[in-house]
Amino acid sequence: MKTQRIWGSLDPFHESGPILGRKVANSGFLNGLLEVDPFDEYHFFLSGAGPREGLSKFFQTNYPVILDAGRIRIMDRRDLPAEISARDYFCFHQSDCINYPPHLARVRNKYARNIFPITGTTHSLSYSNYGSFFLNYLWKGTTGRDCIVTTSNTGIVVVEKYFKHLREGLGLSEETHPTPQIRKIPLGIDPGQLAPPNEHLKTQAKLNLGINADDEKINILVFGRIAHHSKMDILPLLRAMQRLFASGMNREKVRVLLGGWVDEEDDFPATLAQLGRNMGLELSIIGRPSEAKKLDLYRAADIFVSISDNPQETFGITVLEAGASGLPVIASDYDGYKDLVIDDETGLLIETIGPEATPELDLMAPLCFDNHYHLLMAQQTAVNTPQLAAGLERLINDPQLRSRMGAAGAKRVREQFNWTTVIEQHIKLWEELNTVPVNTEALRDILHPVQVRMGETFSHYLTETLTPETKLVTGTTGMAIYHGREFPLMYKGVDRFLQEQVIRKMAFFARKPISAADLADKIKTIAADMSERETQFHILWSLKHDILEKVC
């Protein structure tokens, strides 16, 4: 009999709301996974009816065949222990490495029939509270089958430094506090209509943007979140353009198109527009463009510029989109951009310089909003303005170079950064992780140190705790239930943990005083699979609702 390969997650991957790089990447991953379709089933364990309904509608619209075949299951997260106890999962993958993987590992270690791999992808890594999240990984329940998937080589080093700093600060050894594996798999794109445009498409895109068909200006596109505190500072680009104009370049030769997400109350885009006017640069700002408008921007452009200077940026989906569109890319030699642009082949990497350490900022970052310390970090990260100006001039004046770099970039993106190739790398990783030896039984009862032991922590609030010797008897409500005049009233959210048959039988079993231990034995005769904790829950719930009462 064939063993099913089941993929699981606690995340929906598909989210509505503002278009952010993380959401685009996660949605792309889900679509890529289901297009490749390497698993027999896909199980999603989500909290809240809203996310479950939203994901169900997404599948009904986009993948009805897989859904109708019963190969996609969307469950309440509280079903997780029962489900992983009942079947073997091939792997669980999270859309982010931060929130759940270590705690999911604790549940897996306790209940799962097999120690399946748990992986999670990095996105932004620069938030001041992330040290606490990465600390969750440092416990004895972490196995060689657990893995943090970073999207770039620079991201690998960041994660390694997090663990290094935690061990140094807390005096932890690698032997007593193991870490998950760290591997690199990039994000991807679905190129779709993103391709080097022919002359007709390029002309139509210009017309759609309000640019004359016969306009011969070189269009320099910057696309992304227009926010100097969380993406990139555009001013160095304007300073570079000033240098070019001062050295004799005709202002009528170029145009800057600035497109992307704009916060409603942000006045910085208006400041940029005014600066452009002051220096005689034609600068068009296209805020929150539709997908159609975004496609027009890529098609109308001749050069793509992304001078990221902010640690909040970790990869660069727009760099891939521009490359797929056949644009030569001028990018800062920073973060994940280092992996995406091959200098002098698919574009130009512009040198950056910044501090080796920021002790004063580090102290205050946990007490400030993230955009405050991100801005301070970015304003200490300098993109080489003279080199940027020289790179712009080189590409502006050399259409053959633009064409050659754009073609090389488009070929590289389509071959190496399409979602099918990326998903195949994940599959290979999950298969490899499944072969790592683990001691399943030794993991079962290893407690996670940061998980609050609720009952134990708050047991002193009680007058007394339930013991095997506690004497119980059927209460007034219990007698009414026994005689058929009442019924157990179970709240939604609690009902999943209760069996009405057991509750009714307890009212019968306890007609005469009985110890909690003896009552538990009787419950076993009608619910043999019920655990000791589940039995205790039924008894305590019945005490709460007057189905049982304690004999004084």
C-alpha cells in the first residue's frame, strides 16, 4: 500500500490587505507548490473562522479540482494533536520562521507518529524583538530535521549571528542548546506577462502612462514601497542625477518613474516631487499602482534602479520582476540584492558603506517603533553616489549594453528564480531532512522552557487541586441530566474537548459517592482511548457545571 505524502502548515500563505513583499512571496509560494503538486494532500491548521473561510474561497476559485478531490483540508488549529497522532506527515512548512516553528516542534515531539521536518522561511530579519523569537529555537527539542530557510546568503549570516549572540549572552553551548539547520532557498516569481516587451507593447505601455508614443526619453524606474524608513532612500538617486546634469547631461534625456505603495498620510512623496522640479528632473510618482499599471511601468522602463539601504529589506522581489521584464538593474551592493544581480552581466551593483556596530541604537531599538531604528540604520548606510551616477550615465548612453544586460537578466530570472525551480529546491530539502536520524521517544517529554505551564503556574490560585482520592457524587444538574430533564450545555470552543456520552454516564456512575480514580476507571470502560488529562478535564468541567459535586 502506498504511503501518502502529506504537507502541512499552520499558515494560510494567501492573505488579503496591502500589497507587501512578504504577502506577494507567500502567495507565490502557495501557487507554485500547487502548480507543481508534489503531495497527495495539503493540510492547513488555521486559527479563526475568517482565515479558514478566506483560504477556502481562494481554493474554490483557483484550485477547485484539487479541493473537490478532497486533497486540501482546512482545519481548526486545535485539531493538530489529534491529526498528527493519526497519520504520518511528510513535512510542515511555515510562511515565516518567526512565529510558530519551535512551538510546533514541541507539539510534534509529543504527539506525532513520525518526527517530520519543520521548515520556515525568513522575510524581514531586522526587528528588535527577533532575538526573543530566535531564542525559542534554542532548546533540547530542536532536531536535525528542523530548518530555517533563508532567502539569501546574507540572510544565512544574519540568522547565524542571532544564535551566536544568544549563546554568548546566555552562556549556552551548542551541545545543550542545538539550533535548526540553516539553508538558502531564494524566493521566486511567476514571470507570467513579465517579459522583455516588443516595440508595440512598449509603445502601448507609454501611452497608458500618459507618455507620448514618440517620446525618446530614457525611463528610469524605481518600484517598491515609497518609504525612506523601511525600503530605501530615493534622495541618493536624485543627487546622482544632479551630478549628471552638472556634468552636462541634457535634462530632457531622462525621466524617473517612481511607483509603489504609498502610505496615505506620508508627505515624503510630495517632497520628492518638489525636489525633482527644483532640479529640472521629470519625476512621475505612481502610488499604489494596479497590476496592469505595474506591468505598464516595467514595459515602459529602460533601466531599473533599486538602491536599498534598509535592513528591513532582505531579498528583492521587484529586482526579479525587473529582470524578468528585460531591464538592466542598478542595485545597491546590499542585503539579498548581492545574490540577484550579477555585476556587469545582468546589471550593476553599487558599493555601500556603513557602521560595523551601533551600540547606542541597539539600546533604544526595543523601546522605539521599528521605523525609527530602521531609519537611523538606513541613514548610516551610504550608497556610493559617484558610482551610482557613473553607472546611470553608462547605461543611459549605451542602448546595446542595456539590451545585453536586460536579456541576460531575463534569462537568469526565468531559469533560476521561477517558482517551479524554487519549489523543487524545497522538495529536495524536505526529502533530505526526512533522512536525518532522530530519537523519537527521547523527544516526547522534553518541555519547551518558554512555554507557560498554565495549570502548574496558576495552581496556587485554587483552594485545592483534584486528586485521585477526591470524593465525588452526582450534583443537582447531574441528576436532572440522568433523568432526562436537562442536557449538558457546552460552549463553542470547549465542545470539541468534551464527549456528551461520557458526561451523561458520569452522572450515572456517581449516583453514590465515588473517588476520582474510580470514576476515571469507569469512564475508561466507555471511552478506552481517553487520556488521563482528558478524563480529568471531563470531571472538572462536570464539577463546574453542577453535574458532579465534591463530597465534603
